[in-house]
Amino acid sequence: QVKWIIAPDTSKIDGLTVDNVTSADEDAIREVLDSIQTDAAKREWAGVIDYCEELLDAIKNAANSLSDILDALNAYDIDTVKSSDQSRIERLDDEIDKLLGADNLTDEQREALEAGKEKADALLGRIEDVADMMADITDRLSKYEIPTVKSTDKADITDILGDINQLLGGDNLTATERAKMEIAKAKAQALLRRIQDAYDQ
């Protein structure tokens, strides 16, 4: 007596690949796997089982990548991010772009990643702003020297000192950057003292 092995209904997962499957397809994939019960069916439809397992792995990998990226980003804060964090955040930003470029995400996952990208871009923006501010301070301060500083320079030097204090008052500087800004502060203060001494004489 011949026993017929009924083919599993794969209509709900037709067209799915490891590149376009999302977690929204997981139930349909599991339904197919659950419909292949007997040992004979498992032997007959081994290819379908492998295909379903590959799809489930792709879903799991996308979810893990998403979770890893968002967890890593959550370790950073806009008020404390430093230039020493830049390369790691840039790598996370690239990984986000890669995931967003694939079709393995549900709308919800895509939204979470897009929010993650906004945060990464904001963090990188803060690092860039601090670097630009430091470069501007260094450049402007280099124009002044103790022997030649004039009373007309006072407003600009006072403004530079304000920018230095703003950076030193925050937590976005590395130890090396902080030391550089402390040196710049000492120079700005010495220049202002020189102007004041000249005025007092």
C-alpha cells in the first residue's frame, strides 16, 4: 500500500528570500515547518525545511543586528560624547545604512533604526561642532601675543575666553583636548591681564 505524502502549503512564503524576509513572515514560515510532521515527510521535504530554517536565521540575524546597534548607540549621550568615540559611532552609522538598505526589516524595526540613525548623526554632529570650535579658538588665539596685544583686542580675546570656558564646562572633551583648552585659557587670561596692566599704568 502506497502512502501519499501531502506537500506542505508554501503559498504564504513563496517569493521570500534571505534578503527580503522580515519578522512579519515568521508565523507563516513556522506554519510550513509545523505542517511537515512525519519522518517520511521530513525526508521528502528536506529542501523546504532547509529553506524555512534559512529564512528564520535571516530574521534572527536582522533582529540581533538591530538590537546590537541600538544597544551600542544607547551607550552614548550627546552631552558626554567625545572625539575618541567617533570611529565607533561612524561604524554603527554604516551598519545602520546597510540594514536600512536591505529588505529584512518590518516598518517598526525600520522606524527604530531610523531613530538610531538620527541619534548617530546628532552624536557625530556634536563631535564635529566641538572640533570646529577648538580649531576656531586655536586659530583666533594664535593672532595674539603678550608683547604686541592691544586694548582693541580685548573684546575678541574675552569672546575667545567665553568659548574656551563653554567647552571646559561641558563633558565633550577628551583629556588631551581638555589640557589643550586649559593652556589656551591660561594664554587668553594672560593676554587680558597684559591689556589691563597697560591700562592701569
